[in-house]
Amino acid sequence: MIDLTRPVVVLTGAGISAESGVPTFRGAGGLWRSYRASDLATPQAFRSDPRLVWEFYEWRREVISACQPNVAHTTLAMMEQCLADFTLITQNVDGLHQRAGSLNILTLHGDIWRVRCTACAYNAVDTRVPLPELPPRCPTCDGLLRPDVIWFGEQLPGTVLEKAWMAAARAGLMLVVGTSALVQPAASLPLVARRNGAVIVELNSEQTPLTPFADIHLHGSAGEHLPQWWRSVQSG
Ligand code: OAD
């Protein structure tokens, strides 16, 4: 069933960071003040009230800065060390996979620890919490800086998406951890893998639209089930 000599691809969502204390988007705790992420993570919201959008991201950066990668993140980093052909595709912007030691990561939705200028090509890592001023200004042209993340309605960077699509198409195994499988194009990646003959393993504390297409559904928390599953697969 599972052949680890073939390419292994993992797709993660906010659920893998839940046990680290990072709020998911659609579960309980996904609200900030009375807003959902979909109200604020948009170009329109930023145009009309950049300070409010930055206050939302400042809150998320503050929460995430106090979080540590959990055993699910570190298990994926170990898998990468053991496997000849491993690709991690994440929808998360929290940077916890990087801190856990994962290396070959395709970040579909960007990185909350990077900022980019809306008026020039300035783009940099800025991990200061709190930021000195909201909204932050560009040190090069004094333009408005924005979080370097993908907002609703925005296109994903072509190269990242193409690499993710290609990785899914050649996968022998796709492990999908902690995503509601509702947001495109990420939600299509497991179906691309399945169409090309991959075994689909879904790990989620709930059922999702992907569940009917999964060969194996591990029902429960990533922190508990991912290490267990990886040990069982290794021992054959
Ligand atoms: P969601 O909040 O939509 O879904 C989180 C998923 O994780 C749900 O299916 C939960 O059942 C599951 N879950 C929660 N805790 C878990 C745990 N401890 N172990 C395993 N599973 C758990 O987050 P995403 O699917 O990542 O987009 O959302 C996708 C995108 O929608 C995000 O990247 C973001 C959001 O808008 C952008 O920011 C562009």
C-alpha cells in the first residue's frame, strides 16, 4: 500500500499548528475581535483600513511568537531526513515548519514574518513584535508595508504553485494534515496526486471534503497520530 521509495508529499494546514497554540481559521478561536480572517486578509480591507489589518497581523504575530513547533512539525522534519524524495507543501504562514527543521518547503500562502512594500520592490524578514509603528513604512521609499502573505482573492506566486502541482502529480504518497480542504488551489493538490496513483492519507480531527477520497483517514490530533503513524509505517 505505502511505498516509501516513491516520492512523499505532505500538505499541511492550520490544524498542524493548533496544538502549538496557533488559532485555526475556521475552528473555535478563529475570531479576532469580531472579525474572521476572511474579513481582514483581503486587499480591499487593507486599502480601506491598513491600520486595522495590521492590528490583526500584529496580534497573530504576537500569538505565534510565543508558540513552539509541536511533535507533528518535528515528525515531518524527521521524515524529510529519512526519505530520499520528500516535499512539504504548507498553507501555513506561521514559520513553525521552518523552526522545526523542515527544509524543502513550498509556502503556498507566504510568510507572516516577511513584509513587502506596496510601492517599491522592498521585501524583507521583520520579526519585531511589536512593530515600532502601525502600519509600518518602507525604509526605502516610505511607502506602506504589507504582510508578505497571500490574501483572499490574490493569486499565488506562479512558481510556488507550479512546483506544488508537479510535486503532487509525481507523488506516490500524499499525507494531508490539519486542513479543512476548502481553500483553492491547495485543496485540489491531493486530488491531483490521487489521479496520478498516489495513496492519500488524511490526518484530521474532523471529516473534510477530502475524506471520501482518502485511502486512509486518521481521525484525531496531529500531535498524537502523526508520530504514531510514522512509526508504524517505518516498521512496515
Ligand atoms: P482551517 O482553520 O480552515 O482548518 C483547520 C483544519 O484543521 C480543520 O479541518 C480542523 O478539523 C483541523 N484541526 C484542528 N485542530 C487539529 C489538530 N490538533 N490535529 C489535526 N487536525 C486539526 O485552516 P486551513 O485548512 O489551513 O488562507 O485553511 C486554509 C486557508 O484558509 C489558510 O491558509 C488561510 C485561510 O483563509 C489564507 O490565508 C490565504
